[in-house]
Amino acid sequence: MDFLQELYSRTQLAQSQLGILFSGQKKYFYETAESIIHGLDLPADKANMLRDFAEKAINLLDKAYPQAETKLQKLQKALESNNVKVELGPRAKKTLHITPEGEEWHVSAHRIDERWLFGLPIYRINTESTFPDILNLPDKNLLYLQAGWRASDECDIKGAPAMTTTQPWQVFAWSTVRYGAMRIYLAGLSLNKYDVTIKWNLKSSAWKQQWRGKQGKKESQQVAKRDPLGMLAWYLGDGKRHRFILKYMIGNDEKYEPRELVQQMIQAAYQTGYGKLLDLLDSEKWQALKRLQLKQHPVYATCQGYTFWLNYHQKEDVIRARTIAYTFEDAEAISQSLRRLGLQRISISTVKNKWKTYYYVGFHTTEVVKLAEKYTQWREAIKKLVAMHDIKPRGPVTHRLLELAENRPPHKKYKLRK
């Protein structure tokens, strides 16, 4: 059978990579814990708790290695001598069980999108541990991050939040938003075509799952959509690295979001400390997201809880500020909150593509001036924009902007148009 030959090739590959994989992950857990402790300047009690968490993960790796090595050796010999039993799994009709003769364990195999997925189990390697609250996030921010992870990789096990991953950085990223007591399992190996990975299962004892079952996952997705932090955590789970687009996988379906959302996700991450954590975790997916930033929209400012990105159009001598809403009702609510601040010329524009409809809420230079006169953050944003584009005074509004940016005083007095 062709798939047994494929499994044989992957078993050989896994044996050749096993030692490097386990030693590499032990090093990652140790070094990452120390980076977090020093990078976030954790107090002694939380530092000790995080070190204990990392040491327990390393201990699981030490305990699992002999079992993994022995099973791979037995599997290879059984495949070479054709002493394996292949049968359908009792629950999943599309899953095959491949059992070496005389063994009570089996490799699971199922085919997705013309490729085989093979999993080798590792039994009874688990421990209890406690992950510290390292970011002290406000409840609202924590809720959106939890919703994002639940929208993607997090599952519900009898009312407890749980996570399965082959990426050690996700162990830290998820545990940060589900901190507290948990059980950690080193559950198996994924025998991939080009590498072998370790399967980690995490189950929280400290939290109750807010979004239960299949319907709960859909509800969590709706919550995650309300805030860039939710969309960030969703991306960290189900996002797909791409050079040009912000892409998610929802089951077998592709989901695309406006690239401008990247600015808000990154800004929100750094404002809460989650972005700095992701930097310390050396997450490739986080780095890929940052590379998606639009070079023409690098300046942000917040107002009424919404993050706006500002860009300058030299030909028109105009600064535009925009944010994204996912429903017209949300767009109207943002517009009304801005009007209560005294802003008048606010636009709502609809953008449609073949995947979804979303809305831009925006305003131009005169309204930007009004916010800059009220808020230091907007004056700082203008200052960055002026430096970036070398904006010159071409009219009274631009003069006023430059004055607010402390770039140069206006040449004469003037009155802004209402």
C-alpha cells in the first residue's frame, strides 16, 4: 500500500530528527522562560512559577523521549517485515489504525487534501503545573484574547478550556491568557513529510469555558471580531502566513480580512504587552504578521476606544484617519461617538469583496486638527507623520498641523473652517 511506504519514509525521517527535536524544545522552554522573566521584569514569585512551568515541560520531554524512540524503532521493523495490521478506527470512518504486530498501540492515519497525516501516540506523560499571570491584563482585553484563541485552536473539554499544538511558542501564548493551574500532556508525535513535531495538550483547571460546544466556537468568533486583540489571537491560531494578505482558515474555508486590520492588531498587541511577549516567544507567525504592515499606513492614534491609522496624501495636501467596522451599526456607533467630541465631517464607506463586507469610518485634516488640539496622542501621531512625509505648509490647516506637531509656528493667524 502506498500510504505504508509513505509512513515508512516518515518513520525513518523521524528517527533521524528525534534527538535534535527533543533537545531543541528543551532549550526553547528554558531560554524562553528566562527571556520572559527578564524581558517583562517579572517579580520573584511569578519568575519562580514560570521557571517551574518550563522545568516541568522539560521533564516531560525527558520522560517521553525513550518511549518515542522505542516506538519508532518497533514501527520501522514492523513496516520492513510487513507485520502491521491496518483497520478502520472504531469512531472515525476516515481514520486508519496501523498497529505493529504484538503491540497495543497504533499509529493513526487520515488523508486531507491529498496528503497523509500520521500520529504516533505517547502515553502517560503528563503533569500538573501553574502558569503565572505575567501581563496583568484588564478583563476586557483578556476576554477578547480568550475569544480569539477559542475561535481558532482552543477546544472545550467537559467545560474546561483546552489546547492542542505542535508549536512550543503557542504553549506560552495560550497559557498567558488561560493562566493558572493546568495539566500538561506530551501526547504524541506528528510524523510529517518533511519533519517530525511534538504534540502538546494543555487543559486549564483554573478557567471555565465561556463558549461551550460547536455553537460556542461560533459565538467566540463573533466576540473576537469586535476587537483587534480578538482578531490577533484568532490569527495566531488559524491564521496562515502570507506575503500579501491577511488570511485565516475556518475549517476547510478560507477567510480574508482587510490588510489595514494588521495595523490595529499590532498596535493593540503592543499597547497591552502581548506584542512584547510574542516578540520574546520568537513566533514566526507574529513576525509574518508584522511584515504585512502597509508601509503607507504606519501611524496610529486611538479615540473613544477605537484605533485609527493616519496617512498623508501629498497631491491633495490631506491627512486621512480611518478605522474599520464589521457592521453598519458599529460604523454608525463610531461615527456618533466622534460627533459627540465635536467632529462633523465623518464619512462611512462600504467595501465589498467576494468574501465579506466591511466599513471604513474616516475623517480628514480639519477633524484631525480638532483631535490634535484635544489629545497629546494625536499630536504625537501628527509629529510622526510630518517627519515621515516631510510635510510642508501649503495652507492654513497644514500650518496648524505643523504647529501642533511642534514642527514650526504658523506664519499668520487664521480661522479653521467649521
